[in-house]
Amino acid sequence: MTFFLVLVIVAIVLGLIGAVVKGLLYLLIIGIAVFVGALVYLVLHIRRSGRRKRTTR
């Protein structure tokens, strides 16, 4: 979960820099791509953690 939060923070920082600084629009695009990657990672992590092995008695 820490990795997800780091990715989201990086995406926000890159997005803000890309939106504010003139000529660095590519940073905004990279920030959006990192954010989408973080969401994909979260979905895969939740999906994988939901499959717990059931022990039979």
C-alpha cells in the first residue's frame, strides 16, 4: 500500500509541475500515466489479496 501512495504523490507532483510551468506539458502527461499505473497496481493488489487460501478441517 505504501508503494501505491508513493506513486500517487509522484503523479500529483508531476501533474502540478507540468500544469504550472510553461513548456513542461509532458510532465503532466507523465503524471497522468503514473496515476493510471498506480490505479492498475491498486486493482491488481486488491484482487490478489482477496484470494486467501481456505484451510480445510
